[in-house]
Amino acid sequence: MIYSIDVVILYVFAYLLGSIPTAVWIGKVFYGIDVREHGSHNAGATNTYRVLGRKAAVPVLLIDIIKGFTATSLIHLYPDLIPNDTSSFVLVKAICGSLAVVGHLFPVFAGFRGGKGVATMFGLVIGLFPQAAGIAFLGFAIAYGFSSYVSLGSIVASFIFAASVIFIFRDDRTAMVVFCILQFALILFTHRKNVKRLLAGEEKKIQIFSSKKNL
């Protein structure tokens, strides 16, 4: 069922949706700058803030979150395709959302050079398990509030989401457990350079509520 032609079409659309290079297009259209050529060279909200400021970063962040949420929710447009709340239903939602994240990482519309997928992943987890996503966001806010490291906040939030689903809400569905583990592994992988800089004390802080972008 999860590989029927209709579902595969959803998968393709989810990837294309995730491939919308929000940071790249906003940077080029409104500022004449490709953010991938500056700062951390990533096409995400954090680097957009670093290079172009809050006014450009906010829409990038929101649109990237919407990409993940929309892709994860595509199956709801076809209620007769897969019965709701079954293991297959959860699996299709997770696959669609994950493909949007892959699209963000490797966007076909921007030469396969994208961002780190945090905002799109956040949209995914909102669509997949909103209660755990809320706890994860709280974890991000606390970690970032104490450190001013967006990368650390993102890693902490990813871990908290997985821990919340498995240990607090005790969701033992195989698809959900596997997704939780994989999403944390992916966030760690895409932030591997940040982890090295954090351990070396070389990671740059981002003051979101300050006029200064880098500390």
C-alpha cells in the first residue's frame, strides 16, 4: 500500500516541495545575494539571518517550516488512500515529511546545494506528533536561551523530540520509533561541523533578538 502509484506520486511531490530553495530565492530576488556564497554557506534561516538579517530570515524560517508540515500532511488530502492512524498511515506521513527534508538538503531547483533541514524537520514533527514537537521547541528555546547557539538548540530539540515520543508518550509503533532515531541521527550528521566547533569553543553565537548577528 505504501508503494502504490498514488502514494509514490505523493512522495515525489513531497520531495519537490522540500526542494523549494526559500533562502536562495529570497536572497537572490530581494537582495541580489546567494546566501550559499557567504557565512556558513548553507541555504537555511540561520545563515540567512547571518548574511541578510532578520527581515529576510523570518520568511525563510516560516516557509521552510510550512514545507515540512505540508509534505507530512499530504496524505490527509486522500483519506481513502490509507486508513487513518494505522501503521502504514504513520509511515507514509513520515516518509513524505522526510522526503521534504531531503529536498531541502538536496534541492533539485538549486543545484542540490541546500541547508541543514532543521526548520523543515520541525514542520515535519509538528505534522507527525505535535505534542512532542511542542516539548522539543521548549527544549530548543531553553538550550538556545542559555547558550545563544542555534546549532546546539537544534540538536537538543531533536533529541528531546525522540525522547518525548518514545519515553513520555510511549509511542511504540515501529515506524515512529525508527523515525525518531533517524531524525536525530540526521540532525547530528548535518551539524557535524557545528559539533566540532562547539567542542573546540569556536562556534559562533547568534543573537536573534539583538541588532548584532554574530558574537
